[in-house]
Amino acid sequence: MSKQNIQTFGETIRKLREGNDMPLRKLAALLDIDQSTLSKIERNGRRGNEDIINKLSKIFKIEKKELQICLLSDKLAYEVLDEEYGSEALHLAEDKIEYLKKLKD
């Protein structure tokens, strides 16, 4: 994903919904959540979850992988957003992930 295409999980949902001319209330009903909850997710005031990803994938007939990556990247970004060395820690974490994978094998 290029930097110009970066968007939050909530923005991704809104883009999918609007791109399919679907009112907020209809998508909320399909997701079996309150309309205000969906609105908060779209405005990044609340986080999504795996259940929402599964339902969105079926509703919009898209792969779950893209939604999962978007949600996980939000979680990571919000976790270190206000940390002084957050970006550096994320870069180190990438290396640690590869290291830990090798240890598991």
C-alpha cells in the first residue's frame, strides 16, 4: 500500500459503504450493530473487530486479508502514536517478527 493510499479501518469501511451507495443505517443493520457504533468506527472513535471484518468481507465480497491488515495496522499505530520513539520501535518490531519466526521454525 503506497503512502497516498493510506487510510484507517474506519475510512476503509466508509469508502466501501459509499462506493456501494449504501446508507449507514443499512450497513449497520447488516453488521448487526447500532448505527451510532458504525458511525463511530467510520470516524475512528471506536475500533472494529474480527466479527465486523468477517461480515464486511461477505457483504462487499472482498478478501478478509486487506481488512485484517488495515485493522491490525490501526491497532499498532494507535498503540505507539503518542510514544516518543514509536516509529523506531515499529521498525525494530518488524525485524523482531522475522527473528521470532525463525526461532519458531
